[in-house]
Amino acid sequence: MASPFPGMNPYLENPLFWSEIHNLLIAAIFRKLNPQLRPKYKVAIEKRVYQTFDEDSLLVGVADVAVQSTQKTPLPQKTSTVVVLPSVEAVTVDVTMPETIKETYLEVRDVSTQEVVTVIEILSPKNKRPGEGRNAYTKKRLQVLGSYTNLVEIDLLRDGKPIQQVQNNFQTHYRILVSRTSTRPKADLYAFNLQNLIPSYYLPLRESDTEPLLDMQALINELYDEGNYDLVIDYTQEPVPPLSQENAMWVDEVLKEQGLR
């Protein structure tokens, strides 16, 4: 069954699905580009690994321990009798644990030299939130922008702080950035909303090479259909993360037209 939305399906942004969507989209771009780029280039799937801490984790129970050890201890009496203090029982607490994060991305390499010509990144939720995930990605991004490597940055997540800001702080739901080494610091930014089709763009290569057109809308539609997401998405519920009232009304109209509400 086809996705009911003309552009990005907001229900795919749900954390329950996004990790799988991210990996499927990486694989779909890999399969799409490799036949078009041979024999000069090869697309490879790479992995970025780092450790982070769950920002929402809390140390609980510490205050209870303090209360137990102070309030239950009686004041010493002026007597020769030995006072036996009650024993302190241990309580269960949660400690913040490090989490190993593995994020995949794509590299287009020159077959003859193994030089990385283009990096394709699909942003994850941790890249758009304060913390090690954003720091690790920002560091890698600056390294690419400071090199002779092209960068394609795909942001299909409404939640979090955008990596690439739009001029005059103009806000949109989604963004695709295409940064060519030949035009830096200028870059092409496709800023679009839930109601829009996902833009297609030409993959930057070396200046003398023909650039293949990458149709992101077709890829999203294909993986939605192949992944049977219509069987697991409950369209009677609101998407996660939530929408503004105006966008929620638009989604409601689209789903009613499709007979899904």
C-alpha cells in the first residue's frame, strides 16, 4: 500500500520506526547510485561510532538515602547504656549508563585513488539534540566542509534543532543541503514542509563528471511500500513528534480522503 502523503510521511519520524527507516534509506541510496556511478566511482556504507549518555536519565533514590540515615537516627542520650543504632537498608537507584551509538552514512569514492569525493549524511535525532551525538556529527561536518569533499546532508526530522539554519531564521520542517567544493561557502539548500514533495537533487561529483539525479520522494515511497509500514502505523492516532494545530488539521484531511480516519 502506498503512503497516503504526497511528501514526507510524518509517521515515519516516530522513534519506533526511524532507526529502521534511516538504515533502509541508506541502503536504498546505495543501491540506486552504484549502478549509475560505475566504473569511475563506488558508493560505500560507513559507520560513525561514539558513546553518549541518556540526557533524560536521573539519579534517583539519593534523597531517600539521606532521609533514612538522618531522620531514623535517634539523638544520643546522656547515659552509660550503649545505644544501638538502626542499620541502614540499601535502596535501588538508577545510574546513568553510557550508550554506544552507531550511525551509518555514505561515501562516494574514486575507484582508482580511493579518494572520498562526496559524503551523504542522513540526520538522526541525536544529531539534532544537544549532546555528544550533535558534537560528533558537527565535528565530522566541519572536517568535510574544510576539505575537497562534497557534502549532501538530508534532514527528514521535524524534531530537534536544525544543523543548517535558513536565512532570516525562516523555519521549515525538512531540509536537504548540497554543498559542492567548487562553490563553497555557497551551497544549495532545499527547505520544504510536510505539504511539499521531497525535492530531487543532483549528486555532486567532480566538476567534469555527469551528476546523477537522486529522487528522494521515490525512494521514501518505495521503502514505505516494501517495509509494509501501512500494517504497523495507526493513522487514527496523532504522529510522533506532534504537529502544530494547523498541520494536524491538514494531516486529518489527507487521511480522511484516503479513508484512513
